Amino acid sequence: MWIYIIFFIIFVYTVQKNFLNKTRDKIFGKEVPKVPFIPVLWSILTGPHVEILENIPEEYYQSGIYKARLGPNDYYTIVSADFARKILTEQEDKFPKYKFNNELPVQKFYGNGIVFANGDKWRVHRKLSNPAFNRSLSPKVMGDVVLDTFKYMSSEIHKPIDIYEMLQHITIEVLGQVAFGYSFGTLKSKELPDIVRKYKIILNQVESYPLYVFPYLNKLPTKRNRIFQEAVKDFDEFIYEIIELKKLELAKRKECKESNERKTSDNEELLISMLEASEQENINIGKKDLRDNMTNFFSAGNDTTSMSISSSIYYLARYPEMQKKARDEVISVIGDEIKIPTVDQLKELKYVNAIVKESLRRFPAPMTYRQLQEPTKFGEYLLPEKSIIRVSNYSIHHDPKYWKNAHKFDPERWLSKEKIDNRHTFSYIPFSAGPRNCVGQTFSIMEQRIILAMFLIKYEWSLPRNSIHKEDLVLSNAFLFRPKNLEINFQER
Ligand code: HEM
């Protein structure tokens, strides 16, 4: 009962604040179209927000921007490719990242790492990350994890498999190995390793939309909040231990190098690369910064990639002719034996690559938040200083101006050079753009291609007869897009 009372108090407070803010907005001339407050609140509390916040009416495409109140703040959402260009390509200090309330789980877990840092701190993170990501690209590590997945799936294959869950295990394993040379063992047994269970508790809290709307809930002494805090503490201990280990490893390597015992390898773990780069550049990166960056890479690269591959696997299950076309292509390039594709072979997989692109168009990561440092004009709208801006990649990716049958999953749209050339450059921004674009973009695309290609050789798959996803992919209620219980029937070929 008390939870309803709390909700009611917060509700009244929020409505009041909503009303009071109206006077401030009027100072700035033409009013930005506004999504009514109650439906937004309702959709956030009860179901996926995508219907109300992302599948927007035509009038918002006309204005290119709309406003919605989520909890204590107004969010201005950009749905125009031109406005997206303006905000994403400017100097990073002009439109810095919006810092969420410090009480929010997302801020507690991500800290001041590369994803949310601004100014000089971000520049240092980025300078160290760029070369580290280039050195960490390894089809071999990714492919080996897929081979482990096949072994794991052989005992599960008699029943439908929750593919998003499975892909999370794959991407966690890949990231663990690539980021800090650690195998979580998510594909070794059905029992989830303790640290991965903790990570999932953290993610659940980070992704809970109502907590963004009512940040006060994070302060309550609830069991859920306590479990979250304990999980973050345990995860931190785990990361700090790895950092110490890797520092020791690096020191040993240096000794070996001095005595010429060690050959340098082409691929390198992210953590080691960052430590090396910080020494070379004479940048003193502290333990907390390393911790923050490792959690940032780990978290930013896991759910996003899992969602994108889940969507590809879903559409290939729904359209068997697409699945056949993709498989024929993979077999013609790689052969019909299970093996890890090379980088050159991946480039040749034009149709598979089109599937990856189309999945990223349909379900990008809805998470680009910025804050204005001064009043700024977007077309005929002048937004006040401190306005929080959200770029809706999803709405831009479904703008009928650029996308015919925007809600149709159609890889063919990526195969016509003419169609691609005629599109607005900012009508497709799954990895954002400009100085703060996704640092893991190449990494994720490689991972998606490898997993899809190897799955296509090993399995055929379909939707179970009673699937809730028969008509379209049903999403669950989370901050990022993720499918709701997406079960798939796999069969070895
Ligand atoms: C399908 C997969 C992925 C998608 C759709 C995606 C999307 C994005 C987007 C839209 C941003 C900009 C966020 C913002 O402006 O607030 C971003 C940033 C970032 N992504 Fe990704 N990402 C993916 C995979 C990855 C992977 C695999 C990694 C790392 C292993 C990664 C690491 C990062 C980092 C560190 C940033 C922050 C960059 C900065 O601010 O300088 N992402 N990503």
C-alpha cells in the first residue's frame, strides 16, 4: 500500500512541477509540441515506451522536435536528421553529455567513465580508448566463443531457446576476454557464474525506466536497492582485482621485453592497451578511472549488440526465404564447414551485412542525451539553456521522408547504391555520429557478422508455433530496447 501512496505523492509533485515550468518555456516563443504527460507516464510504468515515445505522429516529424516530461525533467527529443547533425557534429563541449541524477543506478554503475564524462576527462578517456579498440579486434576470440556456444547449445536444442539471453552470455564472454582477458564461463554450464548474476542484477536496476522517472525511489531503503548496492560493490571488487592482475602482468611483460623473451602480438586486451597507452602518453590514469571505463565498455557493448543480433535472428526466423538467402551467401563465401570467418570473408558477405545494418536501423540504442550550455535554436524553436536533449535514433530511422515502409524489415534497402547515396547522411545513426560516436562500432559489427555467419552454417531456425512475436517483435519495458522472451527453435543442419 505504501508504495501506492509514495507514487501518488510523487505524481502530484511532478504534475505541479510540470505546470510551473510552462511559464519558463513561454519566454522562448514558439512552443515545442508536447506529448501529453499522462500517456507518457502510463507507458513508462506499464509497458514498452516505444509506442508513445518513438513511434511518433507525423506532426512531430514536421517540427523535428517534441517535448515530453519524464519525472522531474522535460526532455526535448530530436527526430529530425538535420537537428541531429547540428547537435552531434559540433565540438563536444558545446553540447556535452547530460549527467543523470547521481542517485540513479546508471550513474552509480557507469561513474565518470567515457560514456558520461565531459571536457578534459572525456578527451583523455577517448585518446586512450581509440587505439585500444583498434588493437582489441579479434575474429579469433569472437569465433572461439561462438564455438563454445555451439557445444553449450547441443544439450539445450531440444527445446526453444531464449535467444536474447543466450546472446547476452555470448557478448559477456566476448567482452570479458577482449576487455580484460577474463573468461566468465557463461557458456560452460547452465548455472550462471556468481559475478554474471550480480551484473544482471545491476543491469536490471540500471534499465528500470520508472527509476529514471522517479529518482527519489532510488533513495528508499528497499530490499531491491540494497541488493543493487551490494552487487555494485561486488562487481567493483572483481574489476579492481583484475586491474591489479593486469598491472602485474604488464610489469612482467616489460621485464621479458627487456630480456627479449616476448614477441608483441597483433591483438591486445583493452585494459592492457589502455595501461600501455597511458604510460606511452605519460597520462596518469587512476584506478577509479580504469574501473569506470571497464564497466562502461562492458555494459555499453553487451545489451546493444545482443539486441541487434536478436533482431536479426528473429527476422530470419520470421522470413525463411531471407534466412535461406543469407545462408547460401555464407556457404558460397566461407564454405559449409564450421569455421571462423576471416576479416576479408566478412567483407564479402553483402547480404548478411545488409541484415546487420537493417537490424541496427529497426532497433538502435536509444540513449543519446545532451544538455544545452546556452539558449540554442533548432529551426524555429529556441530552447532554453540547460535543456535536456535526447536524439531519437529510432524515430529518425523510421522517418517516412527517408525510409519507405519504415517499419518493414527489408535488408534489400542496403543493397542499392543509388538508394543509399540519396539518403540524408544523418537519417541513419545507430552508433551516433561526430566526436562522441560509438567507440565500439567496428568491434560490434564484426561480432554481429561472425555470430550470424557461424549460426547460419550450423543451424536452421524458426519461431515456435505459439510465439508472441508472430506479428512483430514484442519488446519488454526497459531503458534500452530488448525483446520480451524471444524463444527460437534451432535445428542442427
Ligand atoms: C549494436 C551495438 C552498439 C550500438 C547500437 C551502440 C550505440 C552507441 C551509441 C548510440 C553511442 C552514443 C551514445 C551517446 O551519445 O550517449 C555509443 C557510445 C559508446 N559506445 Fe556503443 N554501441 C554498440 C556497441 C558498443 C560496443 C561493443 C562497445 C564496447 C565494447 C561500445 C562502447 C561505447 C562507448 C565506450 C561509447 C561512448 C563513446 C564516447 O562518448 O566517447 N558500444 N554507442
